[in-house]
Amino acid sequence: MTVHRITPVPVTSIPRHPDRAAESHKGDYGRVLILAGSRGMAGAAALSGLGALRGGAGLVTVACPETVADVVTGIEPGLMTRPLPTTGGHLIDHRDGHWLADLDDLKPDVWAVGPGLGRSEAAQRAVQELWESCEEPAVFDADALNALADQGGDWADPPADAARVLTPHPGEFMRLLIGSDMQPEEDFEWTPENRESLATMFAREHNVVLLLKGSRTLVTDGERLFENRTGNPGMASGGCGDVLTGLIAALIGQGMEPFEAACCGAHLHGRAGDLAAAELSQPGMIASDLPRFLATAFADPGYD
Amino acid sequence: MTVHRITPVPVTSIPRHPDRAAESHKGDYGRVLILAGSRGMAGAAALSGLGALRGGAGLVTVACPETVADVVTGIEPGLMTRPLPTTGGHLIDHRDGHWLADLDDLKPDVWAVGPGLGRSEAAQRAVQELWESCEEPAVFDADALNALADQGGDWADPPADAARVLTPHPGEFMRLLIGSDMQPEEDFEWTPENRESLATMFAREHNVVLLLKGSRTLVTDGERLFENRTGNPGMASGGCGDVLTGLIAALIGQGMEPFEAACCGAHLHGRAGDLAAAELSQPGMIASDLPRFLATAFADPGYD
Amino acid sequence: MTVHRITPVPVTSIPRHPDRAAESHKGDYGRVLILAGSRGMAGAAALSGLGALRGGAGLVTVACPETVADVVTGIEPGLMTRPLPTTGGHLIDHRDGHWLADLDDLKPDVWAVGPGLGRSEAAQRAVQELWESCEEPAVFDADALNALADQGGDWADPPADAARVLTPHPGEFMRLLIGSDMQPEEDFEWTPENRESLATMFAREHNVVLLLKGSRTLVTDGERLFENRTGNPGMASGGCGDVLTGLIAALIGQGMEPFEAACCGAHLHGRAGDLAAAELSQPGMIASDLPRFLATAFADPGYD
Amino acid sequence: MTVHRITPVPVTSIPRHPDRAAESHKGDYGRVLILAGSRGMAGAAALSGLGALRGGAGLVTVACPETVADVVTGIEPGLMTRPLPTTGGHLIDHRDGHWLADLDDLKPDVWAVGPGLGRSEAAQRAVQELWESCEEPAVFDADALNALADQGGDWADPPADAARVLTPHPGEFMRLLIGSDMQPEEDFEWTPENRESLATMFAREHNVVLLLKGSRTLVTDGERLFENRTGNPGMASGGCGDVLTGLIAALIGQGMEPFEAACCGAHLHGRAGDLAAAELSQPGMIASDLPRFLATAFADPGYD
């Protein structure tokens, strides 16, 4: 499939996070279910969970290998966990591989899948089942993107109206392009224009919201295109992306439309990073600072 | 049983937490024993413990599944734990189910029961035994409320003078109403007036202090009614209620009369939430911020 | 043995902690070895360790049941641990009960023994062996005091010049008096004068430094008497004493004479509590705040 | 081998850490792999990891005994871990002792080896294999220095162009001198001049960058000599050196030449300590404060 230039509608006004009504309760802000973490990568699961909690979610549960669950709770007691069966710290299949059935009692409003998930076969199957069968909106990141890329070009369609948000960095996006049989022509150059075209085309073709990370992160649903202006290279530190994944899920859980949630999440995440860098310097700031500064970013979001 | 309007005495002056005397020691501020936590919900136990500690208790012990105890201590070293035997992370019966006998050596002045406790049969039996036999005041929350609701309408009376404080949210309150055979008439509407009437009637009928959560939390002992004015929807985040449970127990342990402790606890908890939201925004604040801001709230309680 | 009034020399000038020389290294500030902690009381071990670290020690190792060690490190990575063999979370004897031989390779300059240690027989034997055989100065607190009281009135003498500091609260002191066959006459009243006399007599009789906790903590070596003026009832919260135990050991490790270290430690500990209460309120402050405010207290010790 | 005075070129201008380019990503700031930690010394591994993260590294993985890995992540979720097989909390050989082959998939740009590693035979073999075979630059500290000293005087050469940075304190340096058959004459005195000569000669002889700790830390590559001016005796506290090890590795990972990275690291580490002491006092500051103040030091490095 060759690259065609397409011209999406630019979104210039930053979508804003919703206010909280005086008469409201936890259920109004969404149950976020995060499938993440594996042996050696428990922190990624915790950081996603913190991104969702500080992102305003009502309830956040991290489904993770049982060996990871205690670490996650120790990092943030506001996170609930669902310990999953493992072998050697990596996931094994639930009940004959029926992940959705097993996690159904948690009644999620939105999913986030992938940070630190690892690349076991069981994780691969879980991601594919979620993609194809889960009826709630879901954000796919990190190892979940690799699992999608690895499933070959013949992607099944998600259930109708079940939004899928993908948040690759450029390397993961290339793998998705190739994995979904959309690799660019051989002479394709990674220019800003081509980057926008590829992102928009991919989103339109697969009917997803694509958030393509970069110094200027792009968000597109195949029709609209948002270019984020916040953020700084101090955020090039392990785990920063995991916070974003949880944040976008939280915003969807609070009722934002998925494309707008991805735009708003990218903006607030970068804003948090800018506030962190102002206090802690670019090299000195790290991913676990972002949730705290996310709170500051909500208080002073700099939308205009 | 149909709903009758009753007119409780409104409490308009916020009951104040007691001062600490210069000549005093840990024993003067109460031993709080918290029965809480289960696999995947260790954080709830820790948050209750933190609420009790930052609420001024002299000593706080969290009795919890052994797998949860290390997580609790890791979150706050000022908490002692009593690891309880479990199967698969959930409680199993102590010594032929005699919970009180087994925990007796801890000599609690007040109990808090329920946050993250789970719904195992052993937990159910523990809650019922505490309700019926424990001679100290006890705060019942979360899964302990569900356990009470599930025991059927024929509730045993607690020992004379053993105060019981119940802290349901509206959904839990409905289950309690139904479980205690006090469901409203079919055409009952959830108006502010009916809410007050139901709460007051329930408290009077069962001889309990009822704290009914909401944007304006109510506290009643069946005679008096207090409507709390602090708090904000940023507190609609998982675990915020667990902090309140521990806090009320701590205030009882410091010598407050249970109804007044519930009123004062609701006020200070909401005040802590308002102070947290002022610094961290409503969506950005989370439950684990509350204990720290509770300290600030004590310093500037805004009682008038 | 009846109580005789004796008149110790009052110490009115607060002994000051030593400065740090520009040319110095970790070894100059002492290796503190803390024997503490048991199942359910891991936090006490960590708080003592933090008191020693923030008290200026060069190196701090917490010898504790192996199940406690990971919790301690998780709370403060600057603490080293020596995991000890246990059964069911409680200590069992080392190498045929030769505790000192087994811990010898850690080369401690000073010991702190007791916080959260529990009352197992092995712990009892460890305390007694340390009392009788350890040639370094040692601070005995909490369960170590109970172990001393339980050994009967015929106390062995420690090695010559091996200082022993005991830090009981009034209840523990009564047990020590009775255990060492020095119980007061039956009509003895707990007046301030008698309290001073008993403390001084006990210290003189047993050749120890006694720190007797209270709203005005006393320190005496049987000759001199210091009455501490800092501190507040907000410190009547579980774990505050554990921080003091570590702090005194750290000051001894930095070269202070044991009586002066106990006086200075009492002063700084109370000062930290006063600074904590000013920011966090008396009911809102907790033991784990003290190490941080101890740093502030060193910076502004208020010695005059 | 006797000591010959040599005159290195003094480096008077502090080498500065690199800026971060707007268009950059995690990979541009280096993958740091830290081999550290053992039973009872998990904190050293975590502190090194924090030093690397707050030092600006893109990705930091701590390879450590499996029992240590969860503690490390619990302290800082931005750290990834690679749990290694152990017996009794100490390392055992990987795949017939081929450490490099086993860790190869982590694709490190730079290594840091030694903090809390312990002195097991497997650790000894791992250090020697890294020294001889690892083609990336590597920082050797603490137990890794002891392992080098113990291998006898006939040191193998590292691969060409594979930089080796050694960060001993004076005691470790003496052991290295002896271990590499470079002990000073018997009448050698530890004067400032001799200290400089020995350091420079050792660095030149072994073709390493040597950072010799002290109140005025020296850095030399055998040609150049840098004397650090920051730092204070409050940093004579367990774990402070572990932070430095990670920091130097992070600076190398960001592209600094190893000698300059060691100079810059020494400066920033001392600067962080000075900022910490200003807020927390010399006795009150501890190693785990340094990573946070390292961020402040980057923001205000005081290079001139």
C-alpha cells in the first residue's frame, strides 16, 4: 500500500477536560482497568495507574501478574489490583484464555493495555482478545502495540463503536505500519509532512485514534489532526509514556470523546512535564514526578 | 416498613476535636484496631490506617491478611499490623472462627472494620461477630456494610452501650435498608427530604450512628442530624472513604462521643479534601493525599 | 529496697551534637547496628533506622527477621539490613544462640536494641547476651527493656566501660524497678520528686544512663540529672520513641559521651516534634514525620 | 613498584553536562545497566538506579538478585529491573557464568557495577568478565573494586576503547594499589601530593579514569587531573557514593567523554549534597535526599 497525502482538518483549540459536578460520585468519573506489568517491569504498571488516578479517574484497578501486584500497591495505595496467574513472573492464560470473561466483574468503563506487559504468548493473546472483543474504549500502548503489530496484517475489526486509541512512538508506529501491511514506499522519507500523512492514513484505515509521540506529538482520528505544543526533552526518560497511557484512559472514563481525550491528555502530560522541568530541570526530572505535576497542570492547564 | 417523616434536631455547630493535654501519653489517645484489606485491596487497609494515624490516634494496628501486612507497613511504618491467616489472599477463620478472642490481646479502644475487606465467608463471619459481640465502639464501612446487609433482616443487638457507626454511600445504604427489611415504599423518591428521613429513621431503629455519604454528607443518631458542608467532587476517587473510616475511629479513640466523632470526622475529612483540591486540583487530588492534608486541616480546621 | 532521696547534679546546659570536620569520612560518624523488628512490627525497626540515619550516623544496619528486612529497605534505601533466621516471623537463635559472634562482622560502634523486637525466647536471649557481653555502648528500648525486666533481679554486670542507655516510658520503668528488685515501698507516690529520685537511684545502682520518658523527659546517669524541655503531646503516637532510640545511638556513634548523647537526643527529638507540630498540628503529626524534622532540628537546634 | 611523582595537566574548568536537544528521544540519553545489590544491600542498588535516573539517563535497568528486584521497583517505579538467579539472596552464575551473554538483550550503552553487590564468587566472576570483555564503558565501584583488587596483580586489558571508570574511596584505592602490585614504598606517606601522584600513576598504568573520593575528590585519566570543590561532610553517610556511581554512568550515557563525565558527576553530586545540607543540615541529610537535590543541582549547577 503506497502513501497518499491526505489533508486532515487541523484542530487548533485544545480540547478541555470536563469539570466535576457538585452532585457526583466515583462512578461518574469512570472505572479504569489497566492490564500491564510483568517481571522486571512492575513500575510501568504503577506509573500507568498513577497517571489514571491523578488524571481524575473514579476507580483504577491494575490487572497484573500476582508478583507485581504488591509492588504496585506499595507505590500507590489508591490503586486496586487484580493479581493474575503467572509463571516465572509472566502472564499465563486465564481460564482457557478467556481474559475478558475473567475480568468482567470489574466492570471497566475504559481499558488501558500494554505498559510493561512483556511479550509472552499469553500477553499476546490477551491483547488480541481485547482488541477484537472488548466493547469498551481501550488505549493500546507499548507491548500491546507490539502485540498488535505481530498479529499480521489481517486485523479483525473491533466491536462497532468500541473506540481504540493507539499511542506509539515512531519505532512502534513503524512496526504497526509494517504489521498492518501499510509500510511506506521504499523511498519514503520521514519528513514532517509524511509523518502527518502516514498517521492520518493509518488512523482512517484502521478506524482508530492514533497518538504518534514525538517532540510535537500528533493526534488524529483520520479526519482531524491535532499537533501538541507542550512537553520537553526532559520527558525522554523511562516510564513517562506509561503515565500518558493511564491519563488518556482516565479522561475517556470521565466522558471525553476518545480523540479529544487523546489531545487533552497529550497537552496535560506535556504541561506536567514542563512544570516538572521548571522545578527539577530537564535531566533531573523523571517519570514518577509526572503524576504529581499532573495535578498542578490540571490546576493551571494553560489551554489558551 | 414504610417511610415516616421524622424531624431530628439539627446540629448546626460543628463538634470539635479534643485538645491534647500536656501531661498525656499514647494510651490517652486510643488504640485503634482496623480489620481491613484483602488480596488486591491492600491499599484500602493502609489508607484507613493512615486516616487513623493522622487523625491523632495513639496506636493503630491493622489486622489484615498476612499477604497484605507487609504492603501496609511499607506504605506507613507508624502502622503496626496483625497478619491474619488466609487462603489465596482472603481471610480464613481464626481459631474456629473466634475473631474477637484471637484479637483480644491488642486491647483496642475502638474498631474500624471493612475497607477492602472483601466478601469471603470468613470476612462475613468476622463482621457479624464484631457487630454482635464486640464491646468497644466500632465503625463499619465498605465490605463490612455489605456483610451486615447480607445477614438478613433479623439483626442481633450489639452489647449495650457498644456504639456502632455506619458509613455507607447511597448504594450501600440502599442495601442496608433492604437487608434490614426497611426498604422504602415503591414510590419512594430519593429527594433530599426523604434521604434525611430514611437516614434518621434507620439510625433510630437500629440504634446506630449513621453517616450517609453524599455531596452533603449527613450524620444522624436518630435524634440529631448534622449536614456536612466541607468536601468537593475531587474526593470522588477510590480510597477517599477509607481515610474517613480510620479518622472517625481515631476521634472516638480520643474520647469523642461517637455521633460527634462522626460529625467532626466528616468535617475534617472534607476540609482536608478542600485543602488538597486547592493545591492539587479536583481531578488531580487522590486519596493518599488526604492524610497529609488532614494534618493541615487539624491546624486550620475552619470550624466556624 | 526502699526509695532514698538523692540529689543529683542538675545539668542545665543542653549538650550539643558534634560538628562534622571537613576532612572526615563515614567511619568517623559511627556504624550503628540496630536489633529490632518482628512480624507485624517491621515499622518500628525502620523508624529506629531512620532516626539513626537522620541522626547523622555514618552507616546504619538493621538486623531483623528476614521477613522484615525487605520492608525496612523499601522504606529507606539508605538502611542496610542483616536478615536473621526466623520462624513464623519471629527470631530464632543464631548459631546455637551466639548472637554477638554472628553479628560480629558488622563491626558496630554502637548498638540499639528493642523497637518492635517482640518477646520471643530467642529475642529474650539476644537481649541478655548483648547486655552481658557486648563491649560497645548499647541503647535498650521497648521490648529489650521488657526482656531485661523479665530476667529477674540478679542482673549480671556489663563489660567494664561498656555503656548501657535505657529509655523506658513510665510503665516500662516500673517493670524494670520490679524486675531488678528495686520496687518502691507500697505507699510510694509517683510525684515529680519521687520520679527523679527513683530514676537517679536506678541509674546509680545499675551503672546505666536512664532516659525516663514523660512530658518532661528525664536523663540521669546516677550523678547528673537533665530535664528535657522540648516536645509536645502530638508525639504521643506510635513509633515516636523508636526514632529516639536510633537517634541516641547515632549521637553516641558520632563520639558523644552516652549521658550527653541521651540528653542531646531527647532535646533534638522533642525539637523535631515541635517543628512537626507547628506545620502538621499535634494530632496530625506522626512518627514517620520525625526523621525529616530531625534534619530541620539539627539546622536550628534551639540549644539556648 | 615505587611511586614516581608525575605532573598531570590540571583541569580547572568544570566539564558541563550536555543540553537536551528539542528533537530527541529516550534512546539519545542512553541505556544504563546497573549490576548491583544483594541480600541486605538492596538499597545500594536502588540508590545507584536513582542516581542514574535523576542524572538524566534515558532508560535505567537494575540487574540484581531476584529477591532485591521488587524492593528496587518499590523505591522508584521508573527503574526497570532484571531479576537474576540467586541462592540465599546472593548471585549465582548465569548460564554457565556467561553474564554478558545473558544480559546482552538489554543493549546497554554504559554499565555501572558494584554497589551492594556483595562478595560472592559469582559476583567476583561477573565483575571480572565485565572488566575483560564488556565493550561498553563501565563504572566500577564498591564491591566491584574489591573484586578487581582480589583478582591479583595480573590484570587483563579491557577491550580497546572500552572505557573503565573506577570510583574508590581511599581504603578501596589502597586495596587496588596492592591488588595490582602497585603498593607504595613502605615509607610512603598519604600527603596530598602523594595522593595525587598515586592516583595519576594508577590511572595511567591501568588506562582507566580514576575518581578518588575524599573531602576534595580527585579525578584523573593519567594525563589530566581534576580536583572537585563541591561537597561537604554531611555526605559521609551510607549510600551517598552509590548515587554518584549511577550519575557518572548516566552522564557517559548522554554522550560525555568518561573523564569529563566523572569530573562533572563529582561536581554535581557534591553540589546536590551542598544544597541538601543547606536545607537539611549536615548530620540530617542522607543518601536518599541526593537524587532529588541532584535535580536542583542540574537546574543551578554552579559551574563557574
